[in-house]
Amino acid sequence: MRVDGPEGPRTVRLSNPDKVYFPERGFTKRQVAEYYLAVAEPLLRAIGGRPTTLKRFPGGVTGEPFYAKRVPKGAPSWVRTAEVAFPSGRKALQVCPSEPAVLVWAAGLGTLDFHPWPVRAADTDHPDELRVDLDPQPGTDYADAARVAGVLREVLAEAGLTGFPKTSGGRGIHVLVRIRPRWDFVQVRRAVIALAREVQRRVPNLATVDWWKVDRGQRVFLDFNQAARDRTIASAWSVRGTPRATVSTPLTWDQLPEVEPDDFDLSTAPDWLAEHGDPHRALDDRSHDIDALLDWFARDERDRGLGELPYPPDYPKMPGEPTRSRKGGK
């Protein structure tokens, strides 16, 4: 495929372009690549200049996917990279998308989802994006997540923050906030915990921060650990590995409760973009402080005895973390 870009046209080879990636819909590798060209502008605003994990489905959505956390062998010389440090302390070079040809090249490797780190290549230890993942638990659905997101919007506003929502491509919702890259991953995660706890206090029957699934009940889980180092979410405009080829789609707050996740897929998302534009275009217009949220975290610790929450099991023991057991994590 011939792909135009900032440094001139590139020729990107797609092996087996007619391979069917989505049997239920008949979508092929070529159609995935063409989709990413159609949404390249807003997608590169979302992931450009960020170290990005590629979620690859070389056998299509009926096969076993894997996360490529290092630059794949044989990557073209024009694929830029950025070094990241994992929780273990080990380091690796990741793909750092910079132009549309990178998207097509990644699609040729079976990439469906792009999972960017919440950092820029110039400073990979200080996030510039605070992310809240609203994950409906069994017995709840997208409509419940949208209701919780409305409460989250109110809480963000009280902290002086502006959030930008999108569908996850499944039943969930992601809300992004641009922040100044002054705080490390531990501090940003604590800010998300403070947000999530305040939302839970306001709608305890709808929202939860309980890490243990057995304790969550039929509520929407605010997944604070998606703010931990090396934890990522699918980017805006990413195709998800679902039978319908759904797309994680940016929305306005008014649109959020009016749509269904299945409204947006590989075939419909480009038309939606052409008609409505990119609701996340203004995301970079202002960078926020999170001092208010860190004050809330300190208040909860001082006045309510609520401090850190458990990290994922593959993490080293973190400062202030409770015992990683159900009893210690509650």
C-alpha cells in the first residue's frame, strides 16, 4: 500500500491482505489497514509520540492474541521507538507511532488494538494523561457505566478537571484527563483512587473500588490499577478484538448515554467521525494539576484510614500497599 505521510510517501507491504480477521462480519486485513488510514488523524493525536503496546491477532479474532511490548523484529527503519521501564525494572523499546504508515504496518502484523502508555516519549516516568476505566461487572451493562460516568464527571469538575469520555469498544467507558507531567505513576494512581472512592461514596449501589471480584457485586468497577505503570487501555479509534469489530469511540458527554457500544465498528466509525468530528480534539488544549485529588487521597488516609489499594499480582511489593489477600485488600 502507498501511504502518504509527513516525510513523504511510504510503501507498506501487506502480506495476505485478503485474510479474514473477523469471520462474523467478513472484514479482512486490508479493510483493517484501510480503516486505520481513514481515522489516522485523530488516532495519531491519541497515540502519536507515545510508547505503544500492540495487541496482535495474527490468526484473526478467533485466534489467540498477544501483547507485543517490544518493537517487533524486522520493523522498518522509519518506525520510531521509545524506551520504557517495566515494574520489574527491566527496560524495553516500544513502538512510538508517528505517521499513518506505522498504523498500516502494525495492521499488517495483525494489530487490532493500540495500547499507548499515558506518557510521552520524552519523559516516560511522568504521565500526562489520567485515565479512569469504568468496567461493568456481571449483572450490569453499558447504561450503568454511563450513569456512573455522569457522577464521575461531577467529581472531576469539583476537582477542577475536565474529562473526555469514550466507549471502550465493549460494555465499558474510559474517561481521559490531560494533566501536567509532574507526578509519577504512584501519585497518578493515587489520584485515580481518590476519584474512584469519591464516586463510590456518592453512588455506592452503582459503583465500587473493590479489587476482589467476589466483593464487587452488580456494580461498575472503577479500575484504579489501569493507572499503574505498564497498564494500558485501548486507545481512542482502536478496533477491538470482538466478533463485531467494535471500535473504542470518543464521544461528548451528551452523546454518552444516548448510544450503544455496538453502534461503532470498523465500517461505521469513519462515517461517525466524518459527521461528528473528533470530540477529543480539545483534549490537549489544557493540562491540569492533580493536587486536589492528592489532597483527597491524603484526607481519606488521615480521616478514614483509607490508604493504598492492592496492585496487580505480578507487581513487586509497593510502598504502603496492603497485604495482597482479600482480607487485607478490603
